[in-house]
Amino acid sequence: MYARPGSENLQLDANGRLRHFLTIEGLGRQTLVDILNAAESFAGVSARTVKKVPVLRGKVICNLFFETSTRTRTTFELAAKRLSADVVNFNINTSATSKGETLLDTLRNLEAMHVDMFVVRHADSGAAHFIAQHVSPGVSVVNAGDGRHAHPTQAMLDMFTIRRHKGDFTPLKIAIVGDILHSRVARSQIHALNALGVSELRVIGPRTLIPTAAGTLGVHVFHDLEEGIRGVDVIIMLRLQKERMQGALLPSEHEYFQLWGLTQKRLAAAKPDVIVMHPGPINRGVEMESAVADGPHSVILEQVSYGIAVRMAVMSMCLNVLSPEEQPA
Amino acid sequence: MSAPAGTSIVNGRLIDPANGIDAMLDLHLLDGKVAAVGAAPEGFQPATVIDARGQVVCPGLVDLAARLREPGFEYKATISSETAAAARSGITTLCCPPDTDPVIDTPAVATLIRRRAKQARKARVLSVGALTQGLRGEQLSEMAALQAAGCVALGNAQAPLVNTLVERRALEYAATFGITVFLRPEDRYLRDKGCVHEGVVAARLGLPGIPEAAETVAVARDLALAEHTGATIHFRGLSTATAVRMVRDAQAARLPVSADVSAHQLHLTENDLLDFDAQCHVTPPLRTPTDRDVLRQAVRDGTIAAICSDHQPHDIDAKEAPFPATAPGISALETLLPLTLRLVEEGVLDLPTAVERLSYGPARILSLPYGRLEVGRIADVCVFDPQAVWRLDRETMASAGRNTPFHGWEFTGQVTHTLFEGRVVYRSAS
């Protein structure tokens, strides 16, 4: 029977090394640990007076953003520059592509500029896979968020943050709270945490925001916040998009905060040394109260700073695999 | 003594489900009609003799849903290219849904399609007229005029009616003329922006899901309105186990309700989507293995009386985009018989039943005089080698659309001859 190219094959070369970074799914524990270790070695670079290493000197990295983003794009750009790569930014309004030029046309035009890596964000699930299937051999694709599917660098910086605070993943109980259904961050976190072998993974939210068949993702589903965070080591809050109110998924931000908003009082149900994470930007008073966001358990700002080291790790790993001296003859 | 005329197909296994025939019988054709089954008529001197030793001889296949893309989408396919693909696939009658451009909501468009098909001379193309003007679901189409222009059914293609009052009136008005109404059961609100089955795979890939209820809510509504109006309805392309049960119950209650299924739904499931394969992007979406198994069972027990291709040839660009942005549909004429024969191979159907669901079954849904081979009937015949093993290669497809998830699949059973109105319109090279 005809075998389709699997996503694992697509991301890894014949030796099992990263050539694209599209999704956590299908990557083994060791690959994730390698990324975390590499990020650890890059984390020191930001503290130096000269915040640059020559790892990707002469490489061209193109940030191809079909969805607006300031923070993610900026951290990718900084990561690339610290690796001494040349960076070009393309912010493409999706409505412009729908006026004639297809995504493939856009891609081929940019490829003609001898880009070595595309960092892609797109509103459609599967867009990064699609681009990876169509780039020339030797060009890498890093997924910076595709629809509801995956945001693997965000998940890895979250793993990095957890490891910094907790060390070993295996005894951890972790809860992800909020809009799981629409969240590419949650999907990538779930794959990463399961690959890293956490003790228990929970998702918490109303039924309208939990995917059908969530159980098949390897999570326990809770609808009550306090019950769900009881005894956990890590709480990951997700951003709630305003448009969820229009789609009849939720009645109001007020009721959401009443039931699933994280407060200092509720936090007492978790372990005393619990850490609270959020991919940002936070809606204060919706997902959590300021006392939690700015409180002693919050590691939210650390997540942002680790984002650069993790992206440096992913970029250098993807591109080093493809460096000319390593290419098979 | 007169000059030789007509065609004899000899030494084959004749399967004609309408007449309960499955036997080694010769078939003799003259003037586009069946002249005799078994022994040749007195003095019959065929101009052509087809030796069908080791082969199956059956009625030409009848496909209730095949888009030919003309008029309006000739960059995807044409009546000429797709009727040639049909001939190669043993299909002699095609029903064309009304979502052409312009829509088949006037007799002129129906007439145009019929004329083009006549010129192509490869297969019969019957139009399904629009149920509402422009398929907009607002005003009724001129149903009597469409019927007079040869439309064999009415439907709203992939744009199911949202307004239940319009649906009620459309069914009532259609029932006035005894026209069968094709309904694609789908609730637009529940479908929302979904593009795959809402289930395990949607949860993993983060693709917007279409819940089973998008189909079952529509089936329940359509059945209620059919009962209320007395209209004869046909469900085009069921995809869920629950809908099958609802249709079975309605048939048991003697409602004039029929249903078909697209051949790919009997083989593929949501699990085939795992790598965002846009070739598996179809409407209704591929569902669970359980749904597939129940659909197979329904084909076997006759709840689903016809297997369709739901042919939707596309240009290359239509599938070259991130999954949700791709056009749904499969170029499916050339896999209709092979996928159905695979059900025989897998023990789901016996061969006569498989042939029935592709010929007499669909013909009966629309009371068409095709799909059967007794004396006096139109001589539409498909001859296939049930043992031939071959591999589908999208590069050698006859259809202008090469969009298929079955590229590289190995099939057993291949058409060797297709006769349309007594003429050989396809003969395999070997």
C-alpha cells in the first residue's frame, strides 16, 4: 500500500536528527532533552556583553508571518541575530495572498533569495507541514504556530522553564487550564509533557473549550478548577481569546473568571511550591488575577526570556544538520 | 442475406442483478439495444464479437453524483474529458449535480450539458437540477421546466438548505411533479468552519471539526419534512453510523427514502488524515472506522442502495495549500468500480450485490431505464476482468483531475470494454 510521508520522517533526517521543527508529536524524549540541553548552553549568551555567537554566520533566516505577532516574531528574530544569521521579516496579510498569489508562489519567490530557514506562522492548521513538504531540499522550516495545531517552540520554552524549576519531569503533576480546543500551545505542551514522562497531565475547562476525544491525547479532563489543580506542581494557564464569547462558547468573561480564573485563594489547592505559567499576553482579571500573575509562584516573565535560548537551540540544530560538510555526498 | 450488424459478447459471466442473472450467458446487441441474452437470435450475424472468457459482463455503471465541471470550471475538467474517464471506468450514466457555473437552474443549462455530452458520445450525462435558484436556498427553481428539460432529480448540491420553511416548500413543490429530491444532509451551523470529522484526529491535528450531529440533525429534519410533505427524498453521501440507523428506521416505516454513499467512505477513515493529506479532504468528512463499518453493512443490507463516485476533479492548485484552505473532493470515476470490487475481495459484498449497487440500485432510485440488460433495454454494458491486478497511477488517469488519495493502491479487477448504447466506447489496450 501507498505510504504517505509521515510527519516524523518529514521533521527528521535519515539519522533521526532534526531538519524541520514542525510539531512535538513524533519526536522522542531524547530529541526534546537534546533541545533543552542545547538551550541551556545558549542561555548564557544573553548575559554576555557581546550577545552573539557565530553558529549561523552566513545563513539567511526568513520570518514568514501570515498572522500578526510581535512577541514571537521578535524572539525568533533576536534568536537568529544572536546566532549571527541574517534575518528578513515578511509579514504577509493573508488577505493579500487570497487576492491571487498562492502560498506556494510566495514561498518560491522567497526561496529564490536563497533563504536557509523559514520561520512560519499561519492561521491554518497544517500550514508548516505544507511548507516543509514544498521547500527545496536543504531548506529548514520552523513552525512558529499553525492554526490550532502546534506551537512547538513555545512548548519547548515551557519545558525549559519547568525543568529549570523542577528538574526531573517524571514525578510531576501538571494542569493546563482554559481554552484547550483552540490552543496550538496546549497541543504542543501535551505532546511534550507526555514524551518527557510526567506523572499526570490534566486539562481543565468547560466542555465547550475541551476537544471531543481529549482523552485520546493522554490527559485527564476536569471541569472544576480547584479539583483539577489539587496537588499539582505546575499550572499552565492559556490565553482566552475575546472572540470565544461571540461563538457561543462562553457566556461572559465574568463567568469565566468566576469559574476558571486563577486566584491566590484557589492556588492554595495546588502544591505549596507550585509554579504558574502563561504563554502571554495575559488578560488580567480573566485568566488570572494580578496577584497571581505578579506573585511569587509566577514564572511568566522567565518564560519570555528563555524563549530566545530555546529558539536559538532549535534553529542551530535544524541548520547544523544541513550544513554542507555534513551532507552525504 | 443482410450485412453483419450488432455485437455479441460471448463466453463471459453475465451478471444482471435486475433479472437475477449470474450465469455463463452470451449477450447480443443490435441497434443500441439488447437483442438477446443467451442464444443469438435466428440469423444474427454480429459485426463485432467480444470474447469475454474469464470476464464479467454486467450493465454499464450508473453514477448518481459526478461533477464534470462544465460549464464554468473547464480549467478543472470538461464533459469531454470526464465522459472519456467514465467510459474507461465502465460508467455509462452520470448524474451531474447542479453546482456548475451557471447553476443548473434553467432549462438552458441542462440542455447545454446534454448537447455537450451527446457530442462527446462516451456516456450519458443526466442533470440534477437546482432545487432553489442559484442554489441560494431562497427562491424555488422552475422545477417543472427543469423536469421537462430532462433533469432527473433536483437538489441543492453542497449548499444544503438552511431555512426549513424553504425546504418544506421545495419538497412540497417537487412532490407536485413527482420529482425525487437529492439532499446532502448537513446542518450549516453545526458544520461551522469545520473541515474534518470532529474526533480523535481533529483533536490531535487541531483541525476544525465537523461533528457527527451536523449530519444527524439534518437527516432528522429532512426525514420529518419528507414525512410531512410526502416528497420522495434521496440522501446523497451518508457518512455516519447514526444517520444510517435513522434512514433504516425511516425505510422500515415505509417512507420513500433512499440513500447512497461515496465509494471512498467505505475505505478511508479519519486516520488517513494524519499527515494533513489534502487528498483526503472531502465533504462529508472521513469519519471513524466504526462509521465506515456501519456504512459497509448498510450497503450490504440495502439500506444504502447505491455506491457513487462523488467525482470532483480539481486543478492542481486546488489541493496545493494548507489543509483547511484546500478544495474538498476526489477525482473518483476511475476508482468507483475498483473500490467496490475491493469490498468483494474483503468479503463485505458478493459480486452480484456489488454490481447491483453500481447499476440497478442507483437506476432504481431515480426510476431510470438503465442498469439492466433484458431484451429491448438500452445496450449499456461493462466488461471487466475480475482477476486483473493493477496499480493506480495518478499520472495515467483519464480524468483531467488527478486528485486522488488512492494513488499507488493496488486493485484487483479492471474494465476491458465499455459499450454505450451498443457502441464500444472503451477497449483496454491489453
